[in-house]
Amino acid sequence: MSDSRFFSVKGPFKIRELARIGRASLHRDVNLDQLIYDVASLNSAGPDDVSFIDNQIYLEDFKRCNAGACVVHPDRVGLAPKSMSVLESKEPYLSYARIATAFYPSLDESLDIERPLTSQIHPTAKIGKDLKISAGAIIMQNASIGNNVRIGPNAVVGPGVIIGNDCYLGATSSVFYCIMGNGVRLYAGARIGEAGFGFAKDRSGFQTVPQLGRVLIGDYVEIGANSTVDRGSGPDTVIGAGCRIDNLVQVGHNVRLGENCIIVALAGIAGSTELQNSVTVGGQVGIAGHLKIGEGVQIGAQSGVMRDIKSGERVGGTPAVPIRQFFRQAATLKKIMREKDKK
Amino acid sequence: MSDSRFFSVKGPFKIRELARIGRASLHRDVNLDQLIYDVASLNSAGPDDVSFIDNQIYLEDFKRCNAGACVVHPDRVGLAPKSMSVLESKEPYLSYARIATAFYPSLDESLDIERPLTSQIHPTAKIGKDLKISAGAIIMQNASIGNNVRIGPNAVVGPGVIIGNDCYLGATSSVFYCIMGNGVRLYAGARIGEAGFGFAKDRSGFQTVPQLGRVLIGDYVEIGANSTVDRGSGPDTVIGAGCRIDNLVQVGHNVRLGENCIIVALAGIAGSTELQNSVTVGGQVGIAGHLKIGEGVQIGAQSGVMRDIKSGERVGGTPAVPIRQFFRQAATLKKIMREKDKK
Amino acid sequence: MSDSRFFSVKGPFKIRELARIGRASLHRDVNLDQLIYDVASLNSAGPDDVSFIDNQIYLEDFKRCNAGACVVHPDRVGLAPKSMSVLESKEPYLSYARIATAFYPSLDESLDIERPLTSQIHPTAKIGKDLKISAGAIIMQNASIGNNVRIGPNAVVGPGVIIGNDCYLGATSSVFYCIMGNGVRLYAGARIGEAGFGFAKDRSGFQTVPQLGRVLIGDYVEIGANSTVDRGSGPDTVIGAGCRIDNLVQVGHNVRLGENCIIVALAGIAGSTELQNSVTVGGQVGIAGHLKIGEGVQIGAQSGVMRDIKSGERVGGTPAVPIRQFFRQAATLKKIMREKDKK
């Protein structure tokens, strides 16, 4: 059960409703009118809760689980406790995501303080309907804000920035030189549109190159806490629709991300590199500049990528090589070590 | 001597007082009433200062040191200059920490501007005694603040958050969905309680999973500048009492840190991983999700941890192996290289 | 052409002026009075634009380029399209930087909202001429601000801090315990002067060591978005003139950077390490504490440096070795692998 100090739950829902919401199928012996009041994890769920199992390592928790209902993959249905109403789904985590969203349709971290005294909207800014603006938030000159936008405490929207509908800007985040689609979510402290790392060597030091591009952010993108996305140097930096960027990620100037890319925490993508659609970048990965990473590529955590990668490849290591080769290298090395040690 | 523009020093203290404060022992020929006015490093200390030596590489500085007094390990007492009053301690850095704290009992980075015009406390928030709140700071609805809390400029305390006594929230830090003990210190820009990186793949993109847990922070925890600690997805994210987290560290949702763990800068800990008490995580280390890291484990800088680690082990490398094996691997590899080069 | 919503362009300039500004030479058949209105990238430039080529991989774009003028290295002049006025320079990127700066002399991300309602300057602070302060910005007690300083929205200048002339503090950045030269630029969310990671082990936990040093920042330094530079523990942390620090970089206490060092994103430098002049540190590099890195050293991306490095060396890998050795190791290893695989 979530902490009512922070979260307010909708419901209850009947099992039959949850099946529809989660696009799951039910078994004959289930009571379709059984009421479910909340979501919970396997080891804390009780008879009024719905849970899910999606990871092998929690199998023992599943077998002992007291949840009233649970989203389960067909292969594991046989292991369910008898007391449990099984919601069968080939994608249990996705089904759970939909069900949990029904119980908790929106989390209002930045709910405005009624009539904040300290926020400031420039008179030239265009504001859509139903803006919720928190204390200390600032909307600068000529910015344009869509409908149903929430702006967290001490967040900053820079001059001329365009924000679409249904966007959320977390506490103390800042956005400059940016055109943002609908449903975009910036987490606290995200920095969008700062100048890229561009300078030329001078005799006595460095000469800054004016950074004249923007950041274009597609619909439903999420950008994590304290992550940084620099604006382009002339071309734009582009974050394709649906991308999910974790915390503390660096995206350099002129980078182009296709749709639905995943970038895990502490990864860095250097300037002018292009990722096509559905690329997954592991935590702490570094990708050099001016590269092309093909569609659906998966890059293992901590890898260093220094060359183009073709669509569909899985790579790992530094420098990154196909994942099979990476594992074979490791195995061969281990074998050599063992032989050497014997001598 | 510290810069009086920024720091104000207490004292002077007599040598006998410093010995008591630092739990150090004195030698017979020391003048117990000698006055010491400040702390200083070995190479800048003068006759009115107390210094310390704790690292082999500063031994030459120590031999030439002009400090009036110095905290010294018993093994090095013989190398002390004659002019120096020796404070003997088996833990010189700890003794020095106590002595320096006596000279500088509290550093008030965020001392309030008297009557800040721009801070904003929601009427429903509960505020303890002696709150010092800086300009631009925001305390949102239903938050609860203990006694003697200092809140830095432009910091944000989210709805319903509980802050214990004697806490310090640095400039522009933000805290949401969090229950915090006593004596906790957040550095500037730390982000506590943002939603974790949780989503399921959908046909057309990703479906966000509502993150319904909290962040529980134990007593005397410190969390560094621009570090991020996500709230749990259902279970809580837990930071045990006494943990020290450096700058730019990522702690994923549902992570559980035991007591007195040390996490050095730019390290990342993925979701649902558990660290038992007194684990040390080096800089830029990555730890995968759903792992158990035993008590007292030490993980070398830049390592990648992909499996559980037993209590007391020291590991290094990617994938991380016991440190002896890591060094043996490196040595063997070097030997192989050398032989190969000769051929 | 840049987006006029965000950028306002000066000019036009005659070709002869651009040659002078960019310190480039012109060929006889060029029309010296030809007017150029803007800068543009090779693949988007038209007859009114000036572009540049500095990277082999854009050679095809160059051959097909429609720019009215282009900055070109002497070796590539022969490949220029006939329609193009060639500005010949041995340092094309530097020449372009100067020319682009003439078109866009200053980018005012943080242009003040006229008469911000919510900024707050403490009465004891000393303010120079022509301060531009944005909404929500805070200048605390006894701070001293030079002439022509711009302070972004929600930025914080701590007590006693000294800011030189012509400095720029990005949105939500914070500066404490710092003395800053002229022309310094902090990007959004940079954290200067927080306490370093200094504590001693106690029986029951850790004892914090008061951090009594400052951060000294030389002229024309730039520090990237969400980067962190801790103040010294007693000695100062020093950032030499002209250094360029990228986003999400960690600089520990007592670190000393010489002049004109480059530190790329997500790198971390541990406490008390010294970099001499003109050191280049690649992305995600880690450098251990108490080391000396000589003048002009170049450290490859993701390397781990655990020993001193002599001036002029280029190193790579973990632990970092001279770059030739690094590449030879990789080649030898590959050879061994291949032989082993055959067996």
C-alpha cells in the first residue's frame, strides 16, 4: 500500500476491469466482480491488492504471494498460489504498468501552491489553458506554453521556448533554445539547451564557437534528473519521440536520437552522433562523436563505442565489439590465464 | 589560515584541550598551556597552528613543517621537527577531524538573508523551532520540518516530505516523496525522490510504471552535489544511517544501502540492488540491478559489478573479480604480452 | 540560418571583412565586396552564407556545398566548388569561430526580465556597473560583483563570493566560497564551492572534516552544466585561466588545474591531484587522488589514471598506459585470441 501522505489511489476496480485495462486474460474460476483496491509488490501484497511477476529471481516470492490478483506470464500460471486470481499476459510488466496507471493516473509532484507569491510569468509569454505553475518558477519573454502544462518549483523556461500540451517540467529544471512536443516530462534539475562544448584553439587559449542550433524534443520524451542536453552548434540537437533518458546523462550538441531510444544513467553521447530508432544505451556507456548507430542496436553497460554500428547489433566492451565476440574474448582470456598459471 | 571572508574561527584552544578533543596523547615535554589559534596544512602551518599527517606522500612536508602542533601516528613521532608539539594518535585524520570541528563548529553556507522576501512556506506545512530559510526556498503543502533545520537558497521541499532535526538542505536541492532522519545533509543540486526509470515496452513506445515508493534517509546521511536518488517503485529506496554519497552519484529505485556505506563520485547503482553495511563503492563504479553486495565489501574505482558479492570481499575490474585475481590477471597478461612481443 | 526566435544576427559583412576577422587569406578572383549575411553548416548553407570545413568526414558535403563563402584549409582549396569564395586558413575552425562570433557577438540566455519581481540582492553586497540579474536570482551577504555581470534565473551567489567583470552565471547555478576572475562562464546547474568529500572513520560512523579552503577560478574559465567543483579542504581548489570544463564533470577538493586544460563530460578528478597547463582529459576518465599530470598530457576517453604522468605523454586504458603501448596491447591480444581460437 502506498503512503497516503504522498500518493492518492483511485479505485477500487473489479477484476474484470483490470483484465480489460491490462489487456490480460482471466481463467474460468475467477470471480469477475472481486474488488481490488491497490497495487503492491509480491512480498507485500494482500487479498485486496494486485501484483505482477516479471523476473525469474522473484519466483519464490511469487509462490508464497498473498495477492488477491497477479499479472502472470502463461509459462508461470501453473506456479500461482490457489488463492490468487491470475491475470494472464504475455507482457506482464506492460499489463501491470497499465493497471498501476489506472490506480495512480497522475502524480503531482509539483502541485502548485495555490496562488504562488513568487513565480513570475513575463507579460510577453503566451500561456495555454490550465497551467499549473509552482512557487519560484519563471517563464521568460516570448515563451509559449501549451495546454495543461505543469511547471515545478523554481523551474525555468527560457526566452522564446515552445512547450507543447500536457508537459511536465520538474523542480529547478531549466529549458532554453528548445521546441518541445506534447507529453514531454523533464525531471528535476534537467538542463536543456545549454551551449555545446564548442571552441577552437587559439594561440593564447580557446575561442568559443557560438552555438546557434536548438534542441528539438519529440512527443512523450522523458529526460531524467540532472541530465544535460546541449543545443546544436548550427544544426539542431534532436531527441526523437518516445525516448527515455535516465538521470545524469550527457547528450552533446548536434546529437540526433531516433524514436524510442533508451539511455541509461551516466551515459554520454558526444557531439554529432546519430542514433536511429529503438537504440538501447547501457549505464555509463560512452559513445564518441560523429558516429552512426543503427536501428535497434543494444550497447552493454560501461562500453566505449568508437565506430559506427550496424542496425540490430548487440555490442559490449571497450572498444565495443559484437557481444558474442566480447564473451568469447573473455572466455579465451580466462583459458589462457589458467594455462599460464599452471606453468 | 582560512579566508575570514568565508570562515569564522573559534578558539584559541590550549594544547591540553586539543588533546582531549582529538583523543590524542601528549608527550611530557609539551607545554600544556600553549595556545593554538587555527588549523592549517603541513606546508602552510605556523607556530600558532595545528596540522596533521596521514599520508606517506606528505612525509617531506612533515619533516619541514613549522606547525606549533601536529597530530601524528605513533610510528612517525620520531620524525617530528623539534619545534612541534606532537599530538599522538593512532587515527590522526579522525583526531584532526575532531579538532578542526572545534575550531569551525558549523559552516553556514546558506545563512538566511534576514527576512528573505522571496521564500515561501505553505500554510499547511508544520515548521519546527529555529528554522533558517534562505531566499527563494520553497516548502510545499503538508511538509513537516524538524527543529534547527537550515534550508539553502532556492531549495525545494515537496508536498508531505518529513525532515528531521538538524538537517541542512543545500542551495537549489530538491526533495520529494521522502522521509528524512536527523542530521542529514544534502549538498547543492541533489535530487531526492524523482520517479525511477520504470517503464514497460508498448507496441508504439513505452508505458510508464507509476513509481509509488518513497526515499527513506537515515540519520547523519550526506548526499553530494547534483547526485540523484530515485524513489522506490512500490518498495522504498533506503539510504541507511551514516552513508556518505559523493557528487554526481546515481542511486536507482528500490536500492537499499545499509549503514555507513561510502559511494564515490560518478558511481551508479541500478534498481533494486542491496548494499549491506559499510560497503565502499569507488568512483565511476557501475553496479547492475537486483544484486546483493555483502557487508564491508570494497569495490575498486571504475569497476563493473554484475553478480552478488560476499561480505568482506574486495573486488575490481569489469566484470569485477576478487582484487587478487584482478592483479594476477593483469600481471599474467603483461607476461604474455612480453613473450609475444619477443617472438 | 539560425532560428530568429532565439538568436539575433548582426551583419551583413563583406568578404574582405570576414577575411580580416577570421585571419584568413583570399584568392584573386574573389569579389571582395560580396555580402555575407549569416553562418551555416555545409549542407544547409546558401549563397548568402559562410561555412567551414574542418573534418574529413564532411568532405562530400563540402564538394556539393552551395555556400557563398567557406573557410578552408589550404590542402582542400582545390576541392572547393567554383561558386564558392574561399577563405583560406590553416586553422579553419578557429577562423570560423571568430567569424561566427562577429555575426553573433553575445547570446543572452539569461536576459533579465525587466524589473524582476523575485530576485533578491542583500543590502551588504557590492554590485558593479551594468548588472543584469534575472528573476529568482539571489546575491547573498557581502558578495562582490564586478562590472557587466549577467546572472541567470534562480542562480545563487553565496556569502562573500567575489565575481570579476564580464562573468555569466547560468540558470540555477550556485557559487559559494569562491573568488572568480573575469570573463568566467558557469552553465546552468553548475555547483561551485560545495564541501569536499572529506571525513574520517569513527567507531560508529564518520566524522566530517571541516572544508576550509576556497575555489579560485581564473579568467575566461567555462564550467559546464551540472558540473561540480568542490572547495578545498584547507588549501584551495584552483581552476587555471582558460580551462574548459564540459557538463557533469566532478572536480574534487584541492585539485589544481593549470591553464587551458580541457575536461570532457562525465570525467572525475579525485582530491589533491594537480594537472599542469594544457592537459586534455577525455570523457568519463577517472583520475585518482594526489597525482601529478604533466603539461600537455592527453588522456583518452574512459581511461583510469592511477599514477603520475610526465609532460607531453598521451595515455589510454585502465590502468592508463602510453597510447602506443595501449594499441600494441590490443593488437597482441587480438593475435593471441586468433591463434587460440584456431587450436
